[in-house]
Amino acid sequence: MTPAEDPAATRSARLSQIAAAIVFVVVLFAPVGDDMPGAARRTAAVAAAMAVLWLTQAVPLGATSLIPLLAFPLLGIQSARDVSQSYINDSVFLYLGGFIIALGIERWGLHRRIALHVVRVVGVSPRRIVLGFALATAFLSMWISNTAAAMLMIPIAIALLHSMDELAPASGRREFSTASEPAASASDPDARKLGVALMLAVAYAASIGGMTTLVGTPTNISFRQIFATTFPDAPDVSAGQWMTSFVPLGVAMLLVMWLVLTFNLRPSPGVASLGRSFFSERLRSLGAPSPAERRMFVVFAATALLWLFRTPLSISGDPDASPLVPGWGPLMASGLRSLGVSEDAADGMVTDSTVAILMAVAMFFIPAGKPRDLDLKADARGSTRCNLMDWPTANRLPWEVLLLFGGGFALADGFAASGLSGYVGNEFANAFGGQPAWVLVLATCALLTFLTEFTSNTATCSIVLPILAPAAVRMGVDPRLMMVAAALSASCAFMLPVATPPNALVFGSGRVTVGEMARKGLTLNLIGIVLVTLAILWSYAPQAGIVANEVPEWARSTTPERR
């Protein structure tokens, strides 16, 4: 039944829409201090109403994201021309190009082959199977969406558990098939535990893997663009620096997750009977890699390498120290300067979005060879040749997510233009100023971790990040510390099925109850808060040249003032 056919859902949506209107009016006329600018008050009212709609999804997320295009010009906050520029920018094209590459990986089945190879190599004991699925899911979610990675791995996990049910002693066991009943048989508690661990590993690893790359999850992209907009003179946040800083965090969180999920997990007869043959048979069924798969792998690997080595990689954080690996970006900038391009312009000509769009466009030109498993209709000349990417496939882009990006970026610009970010940052600093940087980072991680259990991760970051930026400056810390903490912690929602799409997918399998997810997820939430804090202070800060309790000059000179 669709929402339009469900009277209860329709009533709930109408009530939420009315609530959003009431919140708008209340915030607009709330008796706050006279020093709050009028434009800031109007921006706060729009943001509060959008937050209600995003939280309740009373209207589609993409539709809510378009509200700034209408509200900001009508309320005198920003011109329509200025607002519209927030919806098309460098970060949006980074995500667009990255997702086209991900669609190519899915189109030719490369993701399935990678996943099966990883799981087969790791081993077939229960603990190793869980580890293999976690590693495969996390690796895929570094490059494709978390939801797509989970949707790939869940059918493989379910097939494995089905095979276990068939091969284990048939003492009253039954197969799982519905989400309304527990899937595993109560007669084999060990198989039940493995099912829970395996499904939760897929869900959690999808979120963890996405944290480690800029394109892995929308919250990272949101941070990159909001940071660049708020602090235009700040150093670039590169994909390579992000990976070298946070891949170790991902590895640590995967290890902790594996230990938490496999504690007291014992061998099951079904697993022992399967051996490696289960995964080998599925690999054999795929056949030899097709030319399209091999060429898609080259595109995928080239993209990752170009992202990783665009900027010089250094672990010291000292700008005067020799980099560990020189980047190709500075070399290209030198070439542009030799052509007469100014020094400042040359340095900013190429970004990570350039790489993403380059490889995405290249896929429309690279022949796929003779695809083995794709049913292609011949063209007018009788040819069935095709390229790695076509427009019908690319048109499957998640356009709603791109609009959600735009709405969040428009809010961030509106916060700055109206003086709201400066006002709220000032109030925040007055309340929490004087705390050491590690306390502020830890508190930010805790707040975002539990807040995003109930709210959209990307929408929450779009509202919180523009406030944290000036607040951090006024509290005397580098704004990157608190903003990165918020972006990463938004991916650490492990407790509830509604927290993330991967959580919802594994809950729908029938192998996991809400209680089981909440108990394991709470443990990982708490550990994640600590690990993210340590990763930011001990890994990211040194590489980015951050001094914790010191505000960089570029942040002082561009922090929005109250108006």
C-alpha cells in the first residue's frame, strides 16, 4: 500500500506539514534577544520548518530541499540567483561523477566478483565468515553508496544461511523467508547467533566503509562543501588526505565491530559442511571476467589512485617538510602557470571533482567489448556494441540526494548571509567556551551519533555544520575539528532500523530483532564516539597541520560576523 492509499500515513503527513507551519511561525515571532538580526530570525524559521519536514518525511526529501529557492528570496534573505548557485557546485559534481562510476561497477557485476573473492579468501569459520562479509561490504561502500553495498551483500549472506539450514542436521529446523518471523531455527542457537552477527556486520560495515572516503557517504561531501563555502581561504580538503587520515579509523572500527558481533560465536555444523565450496561455486557461476569487467576495474582503480595522489601526502602536517608522496596536482598547476595562468588560479583549477567527472565521461567512450550477460538490442545497423556507460544507466542517479545536497548547502549559505551562524555560534561559545578541544570534539561526536539515530544524516549535517563552524572559532579551536567530528559521527548510527537504510534492510531480512540491533549498536555507538575522537586528534589533525586550541588565520578572517 502506497502512502497515498494509506489513510493513517496521509493523516500523519498532514499533521507533520501543519506542525512545520506552526514551528515556522513560532520561531519567527519567538521572544529572543533584540540583538538577533531580522534576516537571521527568518532564516532560523525556514530551517526549523525544513528540519520538521526532513525528520518526518511528510513530503519527499528532495521537495523539502527546494524550499530555500522559494523562501529565501521571498523573505529577503538571499536573491534567487545566489540561492540557486548552492545547488550546483564542485561537491555536487564530485558526488555525481562518483555515483556514475559506481553505477558502472554495478552494471557490469564487478562489485559481486570483488565481494565473493574477499569472502572466499578470508576463510569459512563463523568468525572468519563474518569478517569476510564485513571487509567486502566496507570496501564496496568506500566507492558505491552504503545502501547499494548492503543490498549486494545481503542476498549473498541470505543464500549462505539458507545453505547452512539445508546442510545442518534437520532437527526441526526451518528456512527463513519472512520478515515477521525470526529466520533461524530456535533448535540451533549457534546458527541463530551467526545469522544475527552476519546481517549486522553487513549493515554496520556499510556505514563504516563510507566514512573512510570523501565520496563514501553524503555527509562527507556536505562537510567538504560547507567548509569550503564558510572558509574560502582554507586549505583544500582532498580525497587523498581524507583516506590516509580515516582509513585507519575504518579498520579499527571494523575490528571492534567484528569482536563485538562474534563474541561467544561458536562453529555451526552447517558452516563446517559448506567449506569454501559455497563461494567458489558462485564465483565459477560468474565465469571468467568479461572485457567490460576488466575495463571497469581499470577505471575504478585509476579513479582511486588519481584521488589518492592528487595532493602531496604527508604524515607530519608540517607544510615545510618534504611530502611522503608528491602529488600530481601541484605538477599540473606548475604547467598551467607556465601557460600564463596566475598562481592563485592555477592552484585551484583541478579538484577531486575533476577526476570524478573525467572518469565518468570517459566511461561513455570506452567500449565494453562483447558483454556476456547483458541483453542488448541491436541498433539500426545491427550492432550490439556498447560502452561502459550509457545514459539510461546514468539516469538512475539518486537525484533526490543531489537535491538534498543543494538544500543543505543553500541553508549553510543562508546561515552565513543572514548572520544566523554568527549569532548562534556566539551563543554556543558563551555557553561552552573555555573547554579544551578534546572535550568539544568528544561532545560533538556524542551529540551527532545519537541524534542521527532518529534523523536524516545528511539533513542533520546540513543544519549543524554551519552552526559549528563559527562556534568553534569563537571557542578558540580549529573549526575542522568539530566539523569533521560531526560529519563522521553522523555515520555512526548503529542502534535502530530507522537510523540508516542498511540497518533497515537487514532488519527486514527477519534475521535480526530491534532488541538485538539496539544492544549491539549501543556498544558500537559508545566505542565509535571514542574512536572517532581519537582519529581526529591523533590522525587527521597532524596530517592537516591542525593545532587543537589555535584558530588559523584563514578562519579568523572569514568567520561570519553578526549583522
